[in-house]
Amino acid sequence: MTTPNPGPCFPRGFRAAGIHCGIRPNREKPDLALLVSDAPASAAAVYTTNLVKGAPLLVTKEHLQDGTARAVICNSGNANTCNADGIEIAEAMCALVEQHFGIPAGEVVVASTGVIGQPLPIAPIEAGMPALLSYDGSEQAARAIMTTDTFPKLAAAEFEVDGVPCRVGGMAKGSGMIHPNMATLLAFITTDVAIAPGLLEKTLQDSVEGTLNMLSIDGDTSTNDMCCVLANGLAGNEIITAPGKGLDAFRQALLQALTELTRMLARDGEGATKLLECRVTGAKSLADARLAAKGVIASSLFKSAMFGADANWGRVLCALGYSGAAFDPARVSVSFESPAGRIAVCGNGAGIPFSEEQASLVLGEEEITILIGLGDGEAAATAWGCDLTYDYVKINGDYRT
């Protein structure tokens, strides 16, 4: 169900703001966001597995050791990574939240995104803090965390716990340097459900595995990837402390919001013209299904074929073969589907005669689904990505300038 005001302010007791403070030279681009919970919140996060990590991730991980937080501050335009004073700057950002909003620095999640290896000045962030008091809402905050994104990404879902209405909301950013092995890019999720920190962390980790972790734009894992969730309990439900119907309802809502964000991120890949969704069925295990789906969606050759509306299904089997998934090539089937129709191109590991004209129509749409049957079991998984275009190279050829 589509909510009228999606985003991190959809759940009760969350406020957000986004402003231009001067990190970016273009005043039309907001570059500083703040998200605040009106009440103490359980908190959890997952982080990039890249050995090179941005200083904000290290500070956030330290702050979340007790499983609680009340605010998120995030800048765009500068990743605060590989800087000698990176930790000091990240901690200073948290201290500014305490100074201006009265929230202890140790209860602040801090994040940064943008160019790696450039010093991040604290002065513009400090000067911009009073303007964040405007609390102008989810969309401005979502715009303030964007880098090469072309539109803000906001999602929301509703659910019930023992008859008590609860909400989930979120925002995310990311257009390139996306091939996560943890969470991905930057995603900030809020909920008003009351839930124990340990269960919140486990539910986030599990939910990310089948959503954000199944996204690939270009095969590059960022240094600053993070997904965090804050749960302030203001819905008024009895706190969820164990598995059961309440936890199941929250998990489904979280999956809904994360899936929606994942699809938007895939659609907005740098230079992309098409959203690709790869659905694998008939795998021996969930791990095999995920490997297979992610292998296809991450293939540069396959992504290029989709840009050219070329039904080169051999590239699908090639990617499956090196994905690490266990399967019998002689049982594989492949079809392409879009609003223009569906066309089968491979069955039992061999080509099926098809109309190139019809295939061109199917693959000429802006949203394409790749349907793969492995014929080896009952497990299934879905991955998301986009086509690889000339503009991707243009965007990244002059990213710093």
C-alpha cells in the first residue's frame, strides 16, 4: 500500500531536515541532513565489508554498542574517508548535534558520502546547524544525502502488533559504487514499534540480505556503505522481545520498505535507462539462488546487452556459470519479460527459436525482468540492477570535477 507521506518522518516521533551548508559549491544542492527521534530509540546498523572504511562508520559503530541512538547526521559531497583527522571530524559532527539539539553525542549516528580522500571542513557544518531546526521533512533530508542520484528515495509501510498500528519509513541514497556485501550505500530506516535492540539488529541483518545486498549497479563496494534503523517505540505496543507474530509483522513491513528502496536505487543507477530484476527459481538452496541472481545482475556484459536491447541469453548462462551457484547447466531455462510481453530464449540449457523483433520490443522497455529456472530445487531469490550505458563512464570520468 502506498502511503501519502513516505520517508523517515512517517513513523510517529521522527523529524528530519535537509539544508545546503556549503560543503558543495552548488547552493541548489542540499548537503547536510539531520534525522531526530523525539524519544530514545533502539538502534542497529550494518556496514560495508570494504577494508577501507570511512571514519563516520567507525564512530557510529562505537556509538551503537549499547543498541540505542536518537539522531542521525549525514553530509554529502565529501566521504570523510582516508583523512588523518577523519575520526575527529566525525566526532565533532556528533558533538554539534549535542550542542544544538541537546542529544548526547554518543547517541548520534554519523554518516558521510561523496569524494574519498579530501579533507572535510567542520566550519560549514557548524554554521549550518541552526538552519536544521527548521525540520522541513523527509524529502529535503533525502535530497541532502544525495550525490549523483537524480531523485530522492523514500519508502514507508504500515503494520500491526497485537492490534496496535505501527509504521516503518526510510530514505536511501546511491547511484554508483554499489555492489554491497553488507547493507549498501546509505539507508536510514525509522519505525515507531517497540522492539528489543538485539531482535532489531538480527531482523535488520536478515532483511538486508534479501534486499539491499541483492543490488548491484557497477560491481564496486563503497567505503562508506551503511544501513541503520531506529525504533523509538512511540506506537505504544508491548515491546517485542521474542520471535512471534509481532516480530513477523515488523519483518514483513521492513522488507517491504527495503525492497521499495532497493528498486528505486537500481532504477537510478548512474547513467541507467532500465531497471533490471532477476528472479531465480528452482535452486538447490537459498544461497545458490542468491549467488545466481546476483551473478547475472552484476555482469557487465549482460548489463551492456540490456542497454542495447540484445537478447544475448548466452551471457546469462555465462554469468550463472561463474557465480558460484551449484546447478546443472542442462536444466536451465531463461525468459525475458516486460510490459511489452514475455519471450523464452533458453530451455534445458539450449537455445529456443524466438523472434528477434519481439525480443527487441520486450527489451526496449524501461523495466525488464529476467526469469531463470535452475530446475534443481525449491529455493528462489531476486536481485536488482540496471543497464550499463555510455553515460556511466561519462559520470565517473569526471566525478571529482
